[in-house]
Amino acid sequence: MAASIRLFFRRAIRHSHRNININFAGSLGRSACGAGASPCRCFSDERSTHFGFETVPEAEKAKRVYKVFESVAQKYDVMNDAMSLGVHRLWKDMLLHVMHPQPGARLLDVAGGTGDIAFRFLDYVRSQQERQQRRVARSMQTPSWDDISNNYSTEDEAEPQESTAVVCDINKEMLQVGKQKAEQMGITTGLSWVVGDAEELPFDDDQFDVYTIAFGIRNVTHIDKALQEALRVLKPGGRFMCLEFSKVTNPVLARLYDAYSFQLIPVLGEVIAGDWKSYQYLVESIRKFPDQEEFKGMIEDAGFYCVQYYNLTAGVVALHSGFKL
């Protein structure tokens, strides 16, 4: 009985060794370049990147991101309100408050899609212009001799240049939604819509006073290229401003935020926009984006100066700012 058991184990061991040798030889045969009919794929020059938590070829990411926003374009603004409970409006208002643009400024809003930043910019500049006009009107009610003299000296000067906003987005469907909103709001001047890639902007050098990108740069395949393009199209003295989801600084809030993001946001996407996967990607893309300090370093590496950031809602969102000198 003992001999038969030992014989059984010896055969089992020999059988396992034979399988290992066969598998090893087979793997070598498949890996040998030129050994078989199929071409070797052991070493690929194709670079990869992340699409949410998934690793994909770089060439594929842009196509997938396009499909995401093509899918959600019609419900994009509604979902922003639902996901952030309306707080995204306050974040965008803060962006304009920090920017503090003056009449005559020229804005480029990249990944501007449905126009939220551009609309706020034009409204803010208009209010600034009206404030200046009221101030002048009050001063002219009881003018001093200096005021009268200054009025004569500036009488023939040209009117302040009109402020303009250019919304640039790679996704035509998002731009179409933005155009429809502009028509409904009665905005007919000072605003233009351009299809363009953040990594290769269709504008000449030194064209804009302010470059903004809100909740868009994390979807870019090569963030460094987008930052270099931002620097190129800004005028000397121009300002780069980026509003983006970031890393929550409070540990307790971070756990709650993670639970909300992964368990509720995709559900909202399915219920409101009929698209679970797109909002699952959006949540994952936030977690893959660099934290505040790392992104600050990337902006500095691109050539910007005086780079700083402001944490909003405990770091759920960060507003980064830098200048072209």
C-alpha cells in the first residue's frame, strides 16, 4: 500500500514537471521575435496613460473623453448642479472674484463647453464698466476745476476697448449647448466659439489677457503641453487660472467625499443623464489628477511665475493661478 502511494506521488511530480517545461517552452516560442507567424508584441513603442482607473493607449484617451462629453452634453449643466448641490456656481463666482477683470480684457476659456465662465466674465466686466461710469457721473455733478480740466484733456480719447471672451472646446456638442444658452440669455456681442484642442490651440502667440480652464484640464492627455500652450497664447503679464477638483485636506471629509463620489455620483448620472459609465469615469479622473502642490509645480515648470492656489470647500476644488512675465 505504501509503495503504491509513493509511486502515485512520483508520477504526479513527473507530470507537473512536464507541464511546466511545456508551458515554459511554449511561452518562449510565443515570445521569440520572428519565431512564429504572428508579429512580436513583446516590446511596444505605444505609450499609455490613464482613463479614470483604466490604462489605455494615449491615442485612445482623447477619443474616449470626447465620447464622454458627447454623451453628457445635453445634461451637463443639470448634472453639475446635482453633483455639487449647486456649489459649483460659488466656485466659478470665486474664480471671477479672484480674476477681477477690467473693461477691455480679452479672455480665452479653454474646455469652456457650455459657457459658464465666459458668461460670468462678460457680466463681471459689464458691471465693472457700469460702476466706473456711475463714479464718473457722480464726480461730474459737482466738478472741481481739476475735473473740468481733465475732462477737456480726455474728451477726444477713444472709448475703452470692448471686452471679449473666446470659448474653445474640442467637443462640438458642448459648444452647441453653450451657443444655445447664449441665445437664450440674449448675449450677441463680445463672445465667440471655437473648436480647438487644449494641447494645440488655434491661436497666435500673445493674444489673451486671461486664460481659464475650469474642470477640464484633468481630461487632457498631456497636461504639460496644455500648460505650455496656455503660456504661448497669453500676453506678457497675462494670467493663467485653473479651477479643478483636487485633494480634500480634512481626513474625515475625505472619507465622506469618497463615499459620496463613488456611491452616489454614478447613480445620479444614470438617473439624470442616463449614463453611469461617463460619471464613473469623471469620479475616477478626479482621483488620478495631481494634488495641489504637484500641480502647482507643473504650472511653474511650464514657465509661469507667482503661482499660487486657493483651496475651496476644504480642497474639494482648488483654484490655481500664475502669470506670464
